[in-house]
Amino acid sequence: MPKINVDGKDLIANDGESILNVCERNGIYIPRYCYHPSLSVAGNCRMCLVEIEKMPKLQTACSTIASEGMVVKTDSEKVRKARKDVLEFLLINHPLDCSICDQVGECFLQDYYFTYGLRKSRFKLENKNQKQKRREVGKYLVLDNERCILCTRCVRFSNEVTKTDELFVNSRGDRAFIDISPEKGVTNKYSLNIADICPVGAFTSKDFRFKQRVYMLQTTKSICTLCATGCKINIWHNNNTIYRITPEPNIYTNTWMCDDGRMNYKIVNSSERLTHSMINGTEYNKRQTVKQVFNKLSKAMDDKLRIAVVLSNYLSIEDNISLIYLAKNVLKTPYIFSIESNQQKIEDGILINSDKSPNSNGIKLLVKKYGIKDISEYAEYDIVIGFYEDIKNLRISLVKTILFSYKKSSYPCLIALKTYFETDGSFINWQGYLRKTAKVVNSPENTFDLHHFLMEVSHLFAVYPDFNFKGIIKDLKYKEEGQ
Amino acid sequence: MIRTKKLDEKKLNFWESIYIVEIVKGLVVTMRHFFINLFFPSRIITVSYPEENLPLIGNAKLKSLHRIKLRKDGSPKCVACMMCATICPSKCIYIEADETENYVEKYPKVFNIDMSKCVMCGLCVEACPEDAISMDTGEIVGGSYDRFRNYKNGGLFLTKNELFRHLPHETISKSGAANRLANKYLEDKND
């Protein structure tokens, strides 16, 4: 455990830790372009230069290992001058593109220029190197080589994280540029992370391109509900519209995020979205829907039909608890079933799970708590209540179902639900952590929160529930972060 | 401490202090204008605003109705960088950006100014990095009761169609960073 001195503070470093990491842990910020905490160290941008006593030249903080007795200065006159000069070099061939660049607001060049640079360039505008401006790379990315500062974060990402080796640096000197190996193309499922880690505007997202300025957006923390991994995400939204989703790096689950998860927000305003509940081909508003479902169920109960309730791995714990409540206390049916999920396994060694349902672990806990059986002889029931995605796989005859859905489909009785961008919900991911989604946008007027809908139906049956979700969720055996 | 300066009031002389002479003097001026307006209407010096306007003097022209300058080929110089919309204190500018196949990638698909909100401060002109928006048309916005009717129909709402225009006898400026690409493209095209 070497002891080092940074700007007059005595700090203790771990063995083999770089100076930049030690400073980062202790709240001293060192500017960087090529350094990224989840990638290997390259040391080519020279922005993190610091002064170390008894060393004749400035050293890069990201690649210098802290050793016993080092005296480091991160803010001396010499260091500040070096940073200014490095910035001037980086900006020599950088185009004056800020007005059409999407990186504005999160651009390291802009930020550091205002903190460390603030000098007019001594190089003529006409002498700037001109490179290829707009090049579409893969399905989701646009590459602008003129803006690139060759930090090679993207190259290292494709080498180390996805291990697909799609990107490389072509040519040398001031003619060097980022190129794509022609036979591969950028086809990996994590390509939009490259747009995130690019410190300048060289790689930008084709989907988010020119939609909105970053500094006009708000972020809300939430989770991705596209597979059992349950990545933590930031949702960027403004004026009741979601514009993009980025990962929220954390040590428990994810640093990165897959492209499908990022495009998941499109369901909110898609043309396939179910905005009204559809019963036998007619649209109903909220109140009418509750009444219709009540009539249907009370008639079925009078006729002593067998009603089955199927819990869904796609719905949150709250919604599933309400389904169980409805079956046990309102419909008084013994037929409550759960559906077995796929085996939970990270398919590609990075993030994507082979189980595509976000809440299978939560259902497993509920099944244990309430003693619910796995569904097997489904064909024998007269009415089946469940989530449409599950029923699709079960192949039940279409006449006797009441289904909850976000999307339009051909089933006769569909109740329109809010997506988990529009309502809160708790999920337990494949590691056993309890995670919550957050409401970021308003839903269409006639869509339901599932547990509100079920409670309204039970009110019509004159059953008034007396439990709160928090208490029930607390009893489940989930892991908490930090344990 | 606040500095104060005492001003001595002008002492009135005898003729002024009895008022009658001064009142007659004033009435003479009024009656002169009255008879001029009555018998020689061409010599009236007031105008009936907002139907008529006096030409603006000097730099007053630079705080008049907005416009977006155009490039040589007729495309707008604006690249929808949102600087004006960001700095605008009354939030009267609304822009939607989009991508073009043009040499400059970004252009404003929608550019609206709600003149009923605008305070004519001119910050948008100063913020514009492309020298695109300017307030040099010399037109003054008249009063209207309808803020959502189009400006051309007597309302106060400016859209792309009213904003994007050349002034008569205007030489096309080459300033602006993104304009570099445009100018170069046009030069290449001419060669």
C-alpha cells in the first residue's frame, strides 16, 4: 500500500493502482479523453499530464502506477500550461461544427476548453485537415471523422468488450482516421455504447441525431424491462417525450447496455400501441371497460364457469400480487397458475439474458409464498385472465380470454395497459436484486395501471382490499444492493 | 453616498407670471396646426400607425422584425443549433431540427416565433453562431388580437414561410462556421 502525496494531501493507493484512479477515489478530478474506467489504458490523449517531483518531464496520470513517496502536483503552473497546449493541438484539425454537432452539452472538448484552454488558435482556419464528414456505420451509428481526436476508446471497446474487432485506426500522423473493417461492419448488439463513450461528437446515435439538445433534457433513473438482466438505465426526457435511454453504470449489474434495450422506449408512441381497451372489436374508455369486465366476470361466476388466472413474468410484482388477490378473494377460484420461464443465463457473456421476461425471479418468490402451481392443463378452463405475451405461447382458443396488453393484437378482449415508462413497478432481476421502474411520461388517457384496474373491478364486487404492496414486497426474500 | 445636485428653478418674469400671454401663445400654435390640417392635408406631419409607418432612423432598424438569412442557393443559413431558443428570455422561439442530404447536415424543419411573446431584446441575434437570424427588416409588428394567426394574415405568428427571406438589394454574406461547407460546395459546383 504505497503512500503518495497529491497537491499536499497524503493519500493511500492500492498496489498497482494508477495515479488517476487514486485521485478519482479521493475527489481530485484529472481531465481525460482516452481513459475510461471500464476499458484498458491507452495513454494517447496526453490530457491527464501531471507533474511528479524528481521526474524530468510531465507524466500521464492514467498510466503511471502510484509508488511509495511520490509527490504529485495536478494543478501547478506547468501542468496548466501543458493542458492548454495539448488542447490547442487536439483542436487544430477539429472543425467548427458545434452548431450542427449532437455532442454539445456533453462534449469533453467544449468542457475542457472552457476550464483549461480559452486561447485563440494560432493555426489558420483554411489549413485545417478535412476528412470524411458523415458516414453511416451499422444500424445505429453515424461517424464523423473530422471531429475525431483519435482517443481510440471506440477501438478498444470493440476489441475488449464485444470482442468483434470491427473498428481500427487507419493511416498515420495527421491523416489517421477511424475505419471499419469492410467485411464485418458494426453489427454487434452493443454498438450504441460507442456513441456514449466517444468524448467528442465523432460517433453519434442515428436515432437521437438532431432530435433535441442534451442540455434541454432531464434524466430519470429506471430499469430496463426487456430481459431478466434488469440493467439500470437513465431515461432522457423532456416535455412528456422520451428521447433516449443510456445505461447507468453500476458495479452490480451493468456498465453497458444493449441496442434493443435502448430502442425499447419507442413502444410508448408506436403505431402498434393499444390506446383504448378493445372488447369484441369496440373501443371502450376506462369506466366502461371496468364495467364490461365486471359484467363478464359476474356472469361467469353465476354460471359457475371455471376461471383461471395466469401470473405473468412480464408484469411487476405489484400487478401480480393484485392478480393473486383477485383470484383468491374476489373470483374465489383455485386455478392460479404461473408460467415457467426460460433458463436464466447471460447468452453472449456481456448482458443479454436468455430469459426475456424481466420478473421471473419475482414470480418465483410469489409462487413460493402463495403456493401457486405451474400451468399445465390450460385447455380445460372457460375463461383465462392473463398477459397477452404469455397466452400467445400457450395457444389458447381465442374466445374465452381477458388479456392485458400494450400492443394491438387480434384477441377479442384486450385491456390497455400502461407501459413501465408510464407507471412505477418493482422487479426482481436474475441476480435477485429488487429494482424499480419510474414514471417518466404521461400515458394515453384510457390506459390502466394494472393493479388499479384490478382493484376497481374488486370494488364493483364489493370487496375492498386491505393490504399494501410495500409490506408484501418487504417479506419477499430479495437481495439488496450493497450486500 | 448618493450624489445629489440641486437645480435652481428658472425665475418667471412679469409677462410669464400673469399667464395670459403664454396661454395665447400656446393657442396660436394649436390653431395654426388645426388650420393647416384642415385646409392642407398633404402637410400633416403625423402618420396613422400601425397602418402607416415612418422610416426608421439609423440603428433602430436593427431591432425590427426577425428574419432568417438565406444562402446563395436559397437554403436557410440556420442550422437549428438551438442557441436562440436557449437564450431567449421569453421562450418565444420553437425549433425542430432535422437531417438533410444537403452539404450541411442539419436544418430547421420547423422554425416558429410567437411575436406576442417576443420582447425584441435582440439576444437571439447576438447568440447566433451562423449569423442566420437577424432583426434588420425594418418592419415593425403592429398590434393584433390574434397571436396564433399567421403574420401575413394580420396575426402575430411567424413561421418558416415568413422568416426565410432575402432583403432587396442584399449582398449574401459568407460568415458563419457551417457556411464554410456551403460556400465551398457552391464554389466547387460553379467550377
